[in-house]
Amino acid sequence: MNVSDILSISRSGLNGLQNSLDITANNVANVDTVGYKNRDTSFSELLENATTEEDANYDSNQQKKLGLTAGLKTQEQSVNFSQGALKSTDSEYDLAIEGNGFFGVRDSSGKLYLTRDGDFTRDASGNIVNSNGLKLDIQTSISENKWPQGTVSINQAGQVSIENNGKTTQVGKVILYEPTELQNLQSIGNNLYQSEGGGLTSSVNSSNGFGEIEQYHLENSTVDLSDAMTSLILTQRAYSLNSRVLQSTDDMLGTINEFSN
């Protein structure tokens, strides 16, 4: 191993720690985001470089199984899909899921996305939409723009009914989705996920196993602010130490160049 190898190791450490800082900072920024799931990072050593007798001064009695790693690798971030605490609200279109399911929302082209963010409202066309204007996936018996006026009720199975002057009208059902494997879900930003490789099941035919919908509730973020801040401080310190190693290695190279000249 030479000095340039040490530079490469320090660079990989800085890159990995910067990635971790970005992810942790994003967690902190979303501590109050409805339905946000905490992102986790993990690290691993890169391929170990064997250390020979020419690289290190050791005698034959010493164990020769020595080596230095080639650096640090940040594993792809994973999403912690644990259940967040529910908080009560006074909006009839605020929904939360107690269980494993996801709401389905669609863009203007009908493309399906999954989310745990149940902060919905009615738009000018009468559709139930999220903050980005994506339409909540509902199996309707009456088109949303033709729903009667009245009090909206959504039960735990997702059945939507409207009560007006003592008359109750069933208008549809909120569809929940669940991937066959959680690791197939890819975050695409804005609290949305897509299922890579398919494997989605829905509550169209049966609501069992998808969780219960709680009207007048929202799901809190699963970010633990104290843990996130602790991780942020530790990662910043590790980044600072790697920076010092890099600077020291650069100083060594400068000294070597002076002697070689």
C-alpha cells in the first residue's frame, strides 16, 4: 500500500459519510412530515488489500495475516416502514392506516404511486387529492364529482358513505395496497413509493390484512429527532477526522515531493 492508496481510502470515507449526512439531514427535515418513514444507512468495508513484508516491517514470528481495507462503502439506504403514532384531527378527509397497507394515489396519466401520507382534501372537481394534487384511488359507485352534499364517513374497511338529512348513501371504497415484499418499494420523493417488479395486492375484494383506516387521524413521521441529531453529530465528527487524515496524507506527499526535487 502506498500514499495514494491512503488518499483513496480517505476519499471513500468522506464520500460515504457525506452520503450518510445527507440522508440523516433529510430525516431531520421530515420529522413533522405526515406519514414519513425514517431512512437508515449502513456501512461496509471495501475489498481488503493484503499487506506484504515489503509494506510492513514484521519478523517471521509475527502473524502474517495482515491487511488494510480499501475504504468505506455506504450501503443503499433502506426505509424503516414501522408504524408511526396516530394523531387526531378535525378534517373528515384526514386518513391514517393502522397496519401494513398503503394508500394508492394516481397522477393525471393514471400512474399508481403508494404513500402513507393521508393528508387529503377535495379539489375543485370534487376529487379527493393529496398535497401534490394526486388523486386518491377509490373504487366508486358514484363518481366523486357527483357525490351528494353531507357528512362524509369513512369506516375502518375504507367504505365511504355520505349522510344527509338522515339518509346515508354509499359512494365508494378507499383502496389499500400492499407489496408482496417491502424491499421492492423504491422511494421516489414527495413521500411516494413505487413497487419495482410488481407484486402488489389490493383491498378491492377483501380488506383483511391491509390494516384499518382511521378517519380524522394522521400518521406521524417515524423519525426520532434525538436519535437523528445524535447520528448527525457522530457522522460530522467522523467526517472531520477523515478530513484530517486526508490533509495529513497530502502534507506527507508534499514533503516527499520536496525531497525528490
